[in-house]
Amino acid sequence: MDPEALRTVARERFQVAIAGGLGPLNGRVFRIGHLGDMNAPMLMGCLAGIEAAMVVQGVPYGTGAMDAAIRCLARV
């Protein structure tokens, strides 16, 4: 996986800002960028954008995370 390409697709196609990891996590994780308050529905949109960017980039990942997050939010 090319982390920079994933960030570019997320930003340009899905308007989601993600950044690389810092220090020893550089190249291993990404961070979600946001300004100000963020609530659960906003986070869901962000996660969906990241998942869509992963599909576009052909990044293999386990499915079901969005469904699990929705079920978790519905219980709150």
C-alpha cells in the first residue's frame, strides 16, 4: 500500500483529511485530521470515506467495521 496515494485519494475524491503517523509510527498508521468539534455521525462519514479510498487503492482490509460502528452507535 502506498500511504501517500491513499491520503491523496481520500482527500481529492472523498474530502477526508488523513495524515501519516508520527515518529516510530510513520508509514504504519494514519491519523484523521479535523478542525473543531467532531461528533459520531461526522466520524462515520470520515470512516466511510477512508474505507472508500481503501477500495479505490485496492488495499485489503477486513469488512464489517462500518456495520459494527453503526450497531454500536445505535445502542448509545
